[in-house]
Amino acid sequence: MDPVARHVKTTPPPGSPGARIAAVLFAAAVVLWLLLTGSFEFQELVAGLLVSATATAFATSRGAIVGGLRLTPTAPLHMLVYLWVFFVALVKANLDVARRVLAPSLPINPGVVQVRTRLSSDLGRLLLANSITLTPGTLTVEVEGDLLLIHWINCPPDVDMEEATRLIAADFEKHLAGFVA
């Protein structure tokens, strides 16, 4: 088989999980279009439907990554809570790093630790790794299966994997699990 042809995705069959995700993405794109334009004129609606269909087609051609979404009634609530938890962690980490920069006498004990995640989807692991990386003081170096290799600016001495997981990833992971697998 031609190597290029192997990577070409087809439209998911009706009723499949991929079709459900495509329908939700399309509906969300149409609603976003209507909110942004604030117009129900015919030409605006047609343009919105075309743009939404195109965006959905591009998004579903990358279906493997969005396949990790959980389409449940509580998923939007979990996402909002996650965003709040991420925002709070971001502010705390920024203040901590700023304090260490402004007061050089504060200890910096850099280290590399492994963190184990319970998230099983590529999307879940991607979001967790990026959440850790975007939080100052931590950087995801590698993701291999359910293990994340993290560089930590202030690594406690003799920290084990469970403790590192609890301190770095547990809050993010708990809330991410509500809307990604």
C-alpha cells in the first residue's frame, strides 16, 4: 500500500463515535460562529455553516487526538473546573518562581522526576503534559506511555514517583479525567 494512502482518513460511518464527535464539533462551531457574528442573516448563516463544516472536516481528519474526549453532560463543567484549577496553579507557580528570582537566597533544587498518569488517551496525556509545562517551575521533558519525565525547579530530596505525581500532576489529572479519557 502507498505510504501516503495509509494516512488518508475517511469520513466516519454514521453512528460511530467519530461521527458523534464530528456532530458535536460541528454544532459547537456553528454556535461559536453565531455568537461571534451575532447575526441570523441568510448569507451569514450559510457562511457559518460552510466554515463550520470545513473546520469540522479538518478536525475529524485528526480524529485520533479528539477521540479522547468524553462527551458527557458534565464534561463542560469538568472543563471549567479544570481551567480554574489550572489558572490558580499558574498564578501560584508564577509567584513562586518570581520570588525565587527576586530573592536569590531562596533554594533552587532542580531535579528530574517521573510522574505516572492514569489518563489513557493521547489527548489526555497531551493536555496533562502541556499543563505541567505551562506552569512555571516544571517542564515536561518526555512522555512515554503512562510515564511523564518532568524537570522540576525545586525537587524535594528523595522524592518518589507517587509523591511527585501527587505534588505535580494529581490536581490537573483529577479534573482532566472529567472530560478526557
